[in-house]
Amino acid sequence: MRPTLRSRLIPARTAARVAIGLLTAVAAVAVAPSPAQAADESISVNFATAGSAPTYRASGWIYGMTENASGPADHFYRDVKFRYMRAGGAQLASPGGWVNGGYERRWNSTVAQARRTIALGGEFILLPHDLWGADGYPISRFPGDNNNWTDYDNFLTRLINDVRAAGITVQWDIWNEPNITLFWNRPQAQYFELWRRSYQRIRAAFPNQLIVGPSCACVPSTSHAFWNQYLDYIRANNVVPDIISWHSLPGDPVANVAAANATLDPRGIPHPRPYQINEYGDPNEQNPADGAWYIARLERAGADGLRANWAGGNNLHDFLGNLLLRNSAGQHVPKGEWWAYRFYGSQTGQIVAVTPSANYDAFATKASGSAKILVGGGRTTGNIAVNLQRLDTTSGIVQNNQVRVRVQRIPHNNGGAVQSPITVQNSVVTLSNNGTTVNLPHTAIDDTFTVTLLPPSDNDFQSVAVAQHSQQCLDNTNRGTADGNVQQQYYCEGGDQQLWNFRPVAGVANTYTVVNQQTGKCLDVSGVSTADGATVHQWTCIGGATNQQFTLRKVTYSGNDSHDYQLVARHSGKCVDVSTISTAAGARVHQWTCNPAGQGSPLNQTWRLWGR
């Protein structure tokens, strides 16, 4: 949310990474580096070294919720294990805030976003500086100008009373980036007095609510003047925040935490205390590869992270901090990086040890019956060898010295919408010394990979099903849970109602029951009908019911994709079809006579199964 000209601290990742964020211009200009020369690297995952359950440290965002908190839809947050939101009404009615008579609008938005954050299971980090009006636009006065604190004291009284009246618990991030003039255009001593006064007022009013700071536009360092002077001040005046915070734009959370420890220790400021990197991810780092790298590094560092938001104006209050966009119909749809966070949110069980390489890191977990690895990083291309060790210490995955390896690629798509991760490997491998190596061909610099390990007998797969005439997804209408809920096509937006679990039918080649992830019910042809136009709906799964079994018939035509299939109902031999070849969102799905695959099969009978 501010101009930056910084480089990462890891030498292998620093090459020419420059970003300039222009808050007041409502734009971001990224000067991207040329990719490094392709090289092979390897990372290792040791399943014998396991720790605690994931807490999803990286799943925090700055803004990204609409002004009245009505959007985006809940699943976009819940699917990524949303933990934190940081906001205070920035840029609403700009110039706005207390100093410009616009406090009420900003507060109304803030409290709405806080309440929704809490309802979604997250914690809300309040930004008083935004409510004051110091959000990057020139303002008439700062707290304590001319040594007069009356106005600021009145502001704090109003804000404290409003938080109390709202009945919410928040974290208090007293002032954003006080070390740069964009947000604090006054002497440092005046800021320190602001910190002392605010800290004491907030602590007295809310003894159990956490205080965060300094949220500087810097990373911890023994040589950074502001950082060290701030630590000296808070220690000497007994106003140490509950959470120490900074911004890593760009940077490396692991190196940042080590440096923070080195600066707190000599001053007798105890740690471990919570560290919060409450802005991470420069504009040119907001892609699946870099996003997954930051996830892995935040988890490795033991620091909580909030992903930076470089948007401006109304766009700041939308799009979950650039993880989403709106299609031509105004519907939210996910970018590739959202799918990386979604995979992260699906990782359960125990965190296991990863040894990174110079340019790559990973976050890995194991649970009963599966293990998952999110690979991140790069700014280079080449083969990534993922060495899997001690698979004998997993539960229910290894059978007869074999495991199933499922690899998916998450595309960046130049920042456009991404319908789904793409399966690039699904094979059974034989182990050697309780391990194996999975090779990932990292040819697209901003893409990333996930690796899922399963028992070799587990030949299920999960996928969206995208109608190729409309590019809309097979969807459980209105997320209905009743038997008989008719299925439709709808904009691909990544929710469970659009994810289908394909479970093989024993003894019948290429034939599956198709189970909705949201409801656990089966795709079903109504009434076991064999007629054209019979409704395709959901129904409680019935073992052996052939009207709930669908054969995947490969579609081949000029320009098609290897993931394209017809879904042929076993009982009727007819295809799952979008009625009247409609391209409208909400068009009904039924069965219809199949055109022969490879002979001009209509695209409303062609479904792209990215997970196949």
C-alpha cells in the first residue's frame, strides 16, 4: 500500500525484484526481472520429522472485503482458512477520516468488516491511522501538531467508545508505517509520543485486547535506525506491544524473524512473542509461485502473515487482496494464487520437515490416508526434484511398498481467472528405501505445483467439470442439499458445490459415480429415465445404481484439450448436456443423445475435467 524500492534478503531471490506501488494514483507499476537461467534444484520432505497441526499463519489479508462487508462470498474466505483481516476504511471518501469530517463512513465500513471477519472465524486488526485519515493522501494535521493532543485525544475517545459499543474484540495496530512520510509526515519524537499515549489509553480501556506495532515499512535489522530506536523507546517506557510487526516487501520471513530475535534479545524484550508480518507480497510477487513460497517461509519462520493489497479506491475494498477478479457478469472468480491458498487450507494433520533449496521451499503435511505438499518459489525455471523420505512413517498411504503420486500445476494465467488446478501426473510408484523422488517441470515461472500422496488403490479424483461451449462449471444449484436438486451450469468460482469426486465403479472401465463435494450426493438421471431431456439432478448415492454411473468418453476434435470428456450415463448411453446449448448462467443440465466423439461432438456435451 505504499511506494517501495526494496529487495529480498535471500541472495538467490533478490535479482532485480523492484516494485513501485502508487497509493494515490490507484495503480501499481511492477518492473519484473528477467527470469534466471533455468537450473535444476531439489527440496526434501522428511515425513519422520513431524510437528504440530497447521494453524494457517499465512492466511491473512489487508482489506479485500467490500465496503459494507457483503462480498466476496463466504467460501472464498473459508476455503483458504481465513485468519486475519486488517482494515480501517482507507480511501473511502478520500480525503476522508476524522481530519476531513469523514469518520462515520470509515467507521461504518470498519465495523461491518470486523463483524464479518469475526463471523468467518478470523481476527480483525484495526487501523486507527486510516480512521484518522492518514492513508496516503495529504492531510491538514497529524496527532500532536504544535504539541496539542486535544484533537487526537478526542478521536481516541470516540474510537474506543465505538469499539466498546460494537461489542467486538480487535487487535490495535496503532499507526501504519510511521517511518515513511507517506503515512507519518512529522518528527519521529512526535510519533513516539503518539505511541505512548495510544498504548496507555488502549491498554486501560481494553486490558485483554492485543496491541500491534510498529508495522514499519522496513524489516528488522541491527542497523536500521527507526527499528532500533523504536525498540529502545518501547523498552524504556514500558509500552512494548503484544505483537511485534513489520512489512516484508519484498523480504524473507525466516531471515526477518532471526533478525527480530537478534534485536529484541539485547534489550531484554522477551520472545518468543507473536510476530506479525502484516504486509507481504510485492505486486510482482502476487502469483501462485511466490504466494506459495511466502506461505512456506511464514510457516517455517513461525510468523503470522497478511498479504499486501496494492489496489486503490473501491478496488481496495474488494477482490480479497487481488486473489479474485470479477468476470463480465460481475461475479467473483478466482485467480491462480487463490487456488494455492485453497490447497494450503486443505492441508491437515501434522506439519512435516522440509529442506528447501536456494530458490524453492514447500509446506508439507501428513494425515491419515494422505499427505500434501505445496511447492513454492522460483524466479527461475527448471526441474524441481522433490525428494520424499521416510514414507514408512505415514499412516495408510504405503501399500505393498507403493504410493499414488498426484501432481497438479496451478497456473498464473497472466493474472487472469483460473478455473482449477490442472493434474499433470497421477501414477503409482514403487518406493526405494521408503522414499521416492517426484520431478516437477517448472517451465512457467509464476506457476506452482502441489503434490498429493495417496494409497495406490485410491484411484478417485476430484475435478471441476467445465462445459466447453460456455466455459461455465457443472454446479449444484444454489448449494441445495435436498434430493432432486437440479444441476446447472454456472460461472466457475471454485466452491465445493462445483467440485466433483469421481469414484471408480468396480469392474467397469472408465466409469465413475460422481459425488458432489458440498453435499456428498451423487449426480443422477431422474427416474432412471432413458429419454432425451431427462433431468440431471443430485440424489442420495445408491450402490449399483446405473443412473448414477457415468463413463468418461474421450473427446477428440481439432484444438481440444486432453482433459475433455463426454459424461455418458451408463443406464441410457446418453450424455450429460447443457440444455439448448445455452450459454446463460443457470442453464439447466439434462441428458441428451450423444454425438459421436470425434465427429463434431457439440461442446455443450464436452466437459473439461482439469483434475483428471
